[in-house]
Amino acid sequence: MQLPAIAQCRSISRRGTMAAATLGLAIAAPAEAQKEKAAEDPTKIATKAGVSYSDELSVSGSVAFGAKFKVNGRVSESGQWSIGASYLFPVAILTFSAARIELDSGVEQTRYSLGGFVPLTELGLDTGKWRLFVPFGYSHTNGKQPSIDIDQNEGFPTEMSSSSGYVGLFSIRPLNEHITLLAGGNVTNGTNDFSGYSVGGGLSYHLSGRDTVGLSGNYIDNSFGQRKRVSVSYRHEF
């Protein structure tokens, strides 16, 4: 039996409303999931701004475009910088980045990398109160090291380059409602006898759901030189 035209229209309207509501929930779900992630979670897509100080002042930030894509950047007083873009996949976040830093030895190191983080929970592992991630990737590094010509008493740069892969482990562990512990490290190995490692750790204190202050330290040791930093930071999430 055919429905009257008005009844058919109402049925179609109800189905359209239900479909729109379902689509809205599907779109909103990833965004809500991102909001529930810890501020320190490297897979979180969010718009943030922050400042940090070690031996100089740095400003950093990220801008989210939806629930899966963001761009990131950082710049310091001395001109050291990093810039990148991240895309969130179901089981990992993938990031392309470029950065320039200066090691304690005076080497200027420029790095281009493609890598990301895999949350171990996405692989079905129960990590308890620890939130564990595997950082991984490929990078190409150029280094410029000053050297001294004894006869001329002048400095000339020595250039080095290497392509390498890296892998490591990063962890976050909430200690209570306000304090979170962070720790991690990675190892790298590449061409031209390049090798190295980095380790770091710190504590975050959540002033609110959007404001975080932190104290952290990190150490880098590779074929280009070493770098150690202790920094304090503040970050706001919009």
C-alpha cells in the first residue's frame, strides 16, 4: 500500500534528519576524542601557543585544521627554528619537519625528517597507567662545523651530511590530577658513519584544562656534537 504524499515527505524528512545527525556525530567524534587526549600526547591535534626558556627565549605554536591535520612551528632568539606539518592516521601520526639547531660544539645542524609516533595501545597492548609511543622515521641531516686554519688563523666551515633512520620510546604518566611525568629517548644510525642518541624527561603541571607549565631536560649526542638543555615552559591550548 502506498503512503500518502504528505506521509512520504515526512518519512523522507525524518530519514534525512537522522542521516544528518549521524553524520554530525561522526564528524564530532574525532574532535571530542582529540580534546580528551593529554596535553603532552604527541598524537593530539590542537591549536596551541607557548613560550619556553633554557639559555634563550623560544616561542612555539601549532594550528589545527579539523581533527586530523595541523601545522607546527618554533623559533628562538638566536634564529634556531623548526617547522612542520602532521596528519593523524588511525594507528599513528605522521609528521614532516625541518629544523635548524646549534650544538654546544658550535656545529649548525639542519635536519629534514619524515616520521611520527605510534601509540602502543593502538597495537592492542595494555600499558596500564603509562601512555607509551614509538617515535620512528627517516631524516637527512646537514652539519656545518667551524675549523681553524693555523697558518691563516681564520675559521672555515667544514660541511658534513648524513641520511639516517631513527626509532625510540616516549612515555607520559599522570601522577595525579595536575602533574604528569614525561620520559623518552631514541637512537639513530645512518650514512657516513653517522650515529647518535637523545634522551629527555620532565614534569608538566596543569594549571587548568588548557594551561600547562613544564620543567624538562634533554641531551643529544651524535656524530656532529652534543647538546644539553634544561628548560621551563608555558603552553596554552585554544
